[in-house]
Amino acid sequence: MKVILNDLLLFSCLGPRSLRGLSLRPRPYSFDGVMPPVLSLWWHNIGAVPRGFPSRGDGAGRGRHGMMRAAAALAIAALAGGCFQPLYGEQSPTGGPVLRDQFSAVDVLQIQAPKGTDEARIAVEIRNALLYDFTGGGYAAPPTHRLKIAMSSTRAAIIVDRNTSRSDVENYGINATYTLTEIGTDKVVVTGQTFARVSYDIPGQEQRFARVRGLRDAELRAAKVIADNIRSRLASYFIAGT
């Protein structure tokens, strides 16, 4: 059974003073007994003002309160500004070495991989990316830390053609583990592991060179992700000590 209600009927029990300043628009609603009626209320700020609503004379007060809140927010921001420092800044607030100098003193060891394989080439890419990130292409400082990395690669088919049973999209991945050792004490200060997964399309089984080129690009992108992840982790250690 459907019941048609009107907003005015819902407020028939209210007196004229209660309805002052309220605009009730008749609008029918249809529901099946379980849906509650919906009320249509619009406040036009005329006549008596209900309790809890601001009046017209409170404009100046609201302006003063708004200015006070803004001033308090600016004061808190100014006080908290001294707690932050740029990660790759040229100067250190504590007077210690900046992150760039600490990175340049990290000795990145050769990444072991079988010679003549794709992993050997990817190992060189990862190490070269880290060396460039640490030194910016310049000379390295006397080493204070030693970084050792071990890696392995994976390949998996993502989308396979039903007719030819050949993959149309493949996924290339790199898994890496690394340790950072303090040379002066021979103590391992950071250990971690990271991974990268990138996909590449195979435009057609007849386009062999396109498939090889897509795989090469995926390898380079994955190597860059691994280098960025390791650099971010070491930056966290040099800045926060953890």
C-alpha cells in the first residue's frame, strides 16, 4: 500500500509562532511503510530566530572570532615551522653534515650476478643509478659506509592470447635485499628489502624487436624503482637515525 504525505500535514500540529520564519514547500512523497517521510525545511532568517541559530547582529562577533582563529592558526604554523627542514637542503640546522655529503660517502659495492646474463646488466643499472643519486655525477667522498645489494629478477605472463597461447602483456620484476655497514665499526646499521613490478605490452608475435625493446624498457624502469627505494630508505637513516 502506498501513502502520499505532504510536508504541511506533518507540521499541522505546530502553532503559528513555531512556523514563523519557516518556508514549507508542499511536496508529496511515496513510500511503502518502511521508508520514513522526508521533511522540507528552508530557513529564510525572517521573524523569530530559532534557538541555536546566529542572529543578524552577530556579524561583528563572528568576524572577530574568525580573525582570532586565523591568528591562532598562523601562530601555530610559525612555531611548527622550525621543526621541519628540507630533506636535500644545502645546510643542516644542527650543524652536522648534510644529506648530500653523507650520500657521497657511501661506497656502493658491485652487485653480484651471473656474467653474461640480463641480471648482470640490470645489476650495473641499479648500481649506476645509486652512484649518480649519491654523488650527482661528481666525485665521491672518503667512504664512511658500505652498501651491499643482492638481487634477482622474475618474469610472468599477465594476458595470454587464447588462439596462440602466447602472452600479450608480461610483468617484469626485481627483488632486492641490501645492507648498509658502518666502515669504522663494521656494524650493520640498515638492513632492508625492496621490490619493483612493471608491465610491458607485446604488440604482436611477429614484432620480435618490439618485444625485446619493451622488455628492455621494463628492466630499466624496474632498476630505477629499486634505486629510488634504497636511496629513500638510506635518507631516512641519515636524517632520523632509524
